[in-house]
Amino acid sequence: MKAVASDRRIARLVWVFCAGLGLSGAAAAAFPSATVNLFWACAAGLTGLLAGGFLASRVRNALAHARGETDEAFHHLSAAQSFQGLDELCGQILPIWNRQIETARSQTETSLVDLATCFGDIHQRLDAALGLYRSSTGSLSDGNGGGEKDVMTMLEKGQGDLSAMLSSLRAGLQAKQEMLDRIREVSRFSDELKAMAGSVSALANQTNLVALNAAIEAAWAGEAGRGFAVIADEVRKLSTLSGDTGKQITSRVESVTHAIHGAVEIAERFADQDARAMRDSEQLIEGVLNVFRGAVEHLTQAATQFQHEGQEVQETVSGVIVSLQFQDRVSQILNQTMGDMARLENVLNENRERGARGERVPPIDVAAWLEQLSSTYTTLEQLDNHKGTQTNAPGNATEVTFF
Amino acid sequence: MAKTILIVDDSASIRQVVGLTLKGAGYDVVDAVDGKDALSKLDGRKLHLVISDVNMPNMDGISFVKEMKTKPAYKFTPVIMLTTEGSEAKKRDGQMAGAKAWVVKPFQPAQMLDAVSKLIMP
């Protein structure tokens, strides 16, 4: 507004100056011949007025144009002053930013490698522990019941072996029972022998009595019966001997019978003990097998649980392996950004050198720059970021394509 | 005798996690930091499979696979490309170079092992 008012003042002065010239011309012409040149004097004054107005208008326009150019030059100067040092700043700050990003990227990579090494160690130790556990428990559980089946088969085999042993013991008891029956039969024979020995003794007594009567009769016969008396005496001796033998037989039979009865009694007592032992053994074996079954079942449950937990940990480690790969994507994004910053740094350096040599500095083609930038992207996140649809989530779907 | 797999990736963490996955499955692992380094590992040793990144300094994965396929000893060694790239154009480049599979990071260990078991040389 101030500039416009000044322009108007200047134009007004020019107009007054020209008008003055016109009026002066008119007056000069009027004095020598006021009547003849009055028309021309008036015309000159009018022309001076018109010329002064036109000239003032042109001067005002010229001044306005000059003012516009001055303003534009002033704005350009302000912009140049604003950007002054920017290229130098970029030349210095871009390498610093680059180094900072590279430091962060390399530190992340180092940490991730260490982390991956630790998880690898955990994974291998877990595998080793699971393998050791499987081998030490004899494949109690292989995850699908196979190991448990093996153990139950082993248990059933043990039970079968013990049953076979019990059958052998029962067969032994049966043999003992048969032997006892035989002994009882022998015991019955001993009674018969005892009776027979009694008969022998009775027969000897009768024979002795007959021999005694014969001796008496021989004595009655006198000399003629002397020989018969000798025979009767011998018969009596024989009968006495037979009687003694019979007594001895009876005695021996009684001893044998007593011994047999004792043996039978002992055998029967042992048979009862064996039967009780057999029942106790069966119960004991069944009890042991039940305890073993319970232990196996418990152990199998523990093994299954351990197996399950181990698989869970392995799946977790697998998830960690997937997550650890984010560093590669981060590294690629940072590397690509660093590369573009380096490209900008180079362009600015080249332009500065051109400017220093007095050469024309070409403008940066922003569209071409962005197109080249987008052509170097390798991840979907980079494209999204470029389009302004920023995403922080890396692709999580593994894609395998076979050719 | 464990089978040997060459891992080529400029990212140490990726080499670590791939190695961890493969060693856990009983494979032997050799690693290289880029294509040029990987070529120096093709010294006649028996390799049953190669897993390579695509974008690497010095020599990228596609160039490495092409170079590897010119060597008679490794002409038929199967290659899995493991990369963040998922564009069809890049996949075609990999296929043309001689790769047998393309796995996009991040990979699932089970899927990686499945791909390895399908492609690895006997």
C-alpha cells in the first residue's frame, strides 16, 4: 500500500510538471499575439495536459512493474537465503545418518545372531534330552501309543512267564500228591504184612504145640519112639524159631508202618503248606503285576506329558525361528534407505561442484527419483510405505513355489 | 552319512536360522555370505542341495545359480531360492536360472524341511 501511494505521488508530480509546461507554452504564445495564436496556445496547453497525463500513467505503470520485479527478486533472494547451506548440510548430515542407521542395523544383526545361536542351543539340548528320555524309558511313549503298547506287551509276557512257572509248581504238587497216594497204599500193605506176620507167629505156636504133643506121645512109645521124639524136638525148635521170626517180622512191619505213617503225615502237612504257598504266590505275583501296571501307567502318562511339553517347546522354538527372520527384512529396508540417502548425497555433491564451476545445475527430477526408488524395493512393506499406506507387519505367510 | 546343504545369504541371522533348522533335521551345512563367496565353496565337494538368497552384494543369487549351473559337478544340484522377493518376474528369473523352488521369507521350518526333503539329491 505504501509503495502504491508513493507511485501515485510521483505520477501526480509528473502530471503537474507536464501541465505546467503546457500552460507555460500557452502563455508565451498568448503574449506576442494574443488574438492570432490564442487557438494554438489553447491547443498547446491542452496537449500539454494530455501528454502530462499519459506520461504520468506510463511512469506509474513502469514504476509498478519495476516494483513487482523488485518484489519478485526480493522473494527469490529470501528463498535463496532460506535454502542457503541446505545442500552442504545434506552433504554432511546424510553420511552421519547413514552411519547411525548402519550402526543400529549391525547391532541388531549381531544381537539377533547371538539370539539365534542361543535358541539353536536350546533346540539341540531339548532334542538330546528327549532322545535320552526315550531311550531310558524304553520307548514308553512314542507319541502315538506305540511305546505304551510295547510296555504292555512286555508286561503281558512277564505275566505269561509267571503263569507258566505257577503251572510248573502245580504240576510238582500234583506229583507229590500222587506219591503221597502211593505211600498210603504202601501203608495199607504194611498192615497186611503185619497180619501175615501174626499168622506166622500163630502157626509157629500151633506147630510148637503139635511138636510138644508128638514128643509126649514119643515118650509114651519108649525106645521105639526115641527117633520120633528127636524129630518132634527138632520140629518144636523150628516152630519156636518160626515164632521168633514172626515176632521179628511183626516188629519190623510195625516199625515200617510207623515210619510210613510218619512220612504220610509229613507229606500231607507239606502238601497243605505247598498249596498255601501256591495260593500266596499267585496273589503275590498278581499284586506285583498290578503295582507294575500302575507304575507303567503312571510312567507312561508322565512320558506322554513330557513328550507333549517337548513338542510344545519345539513348536515355540520354530515360531522364534520365524520371528528372528524379521531382522533380514529390517536390514533390507534400512540398506535400501541408506542407499537412497547416499544417492541423494552424491547428487547434491555433484550439483555443488557444478555450481562452484559456474556450470548450470540441473533440477532434480522428483518423479524419476521416486520411480527409481520404488524399483529397488524387495518387500511389500516398502511398497506400502512408498504409497503412504504404512504397515509395520512383515509378511507372515510362508509361500513355497515349486518349478 | 549326513547330506550337505550350502546356504548362501548375506544376512548372518538368516544363515543362522536356516542352519539351525537344517542341522536339527540331521543335515550338514556349509554357508557363504554372497554369490561370489558361494562360488569359492564349489570346490568339488559333494553338495546335495543349495539354498540361496536373491539380493546380495558382490554377486546376486540369480547370477550365482547361473554360474553354478555351468559347472559340470553342480549342474544337477537342486537349488531353492529363499528371498523376501515375491514378484512373478523375479520367480521367472529364478526358474530360468535353474532354481527348483522359491521360498518367500519368513519361512516356516517345517515347510522348508518339506521342500528340502522333496528336492534333495539322494
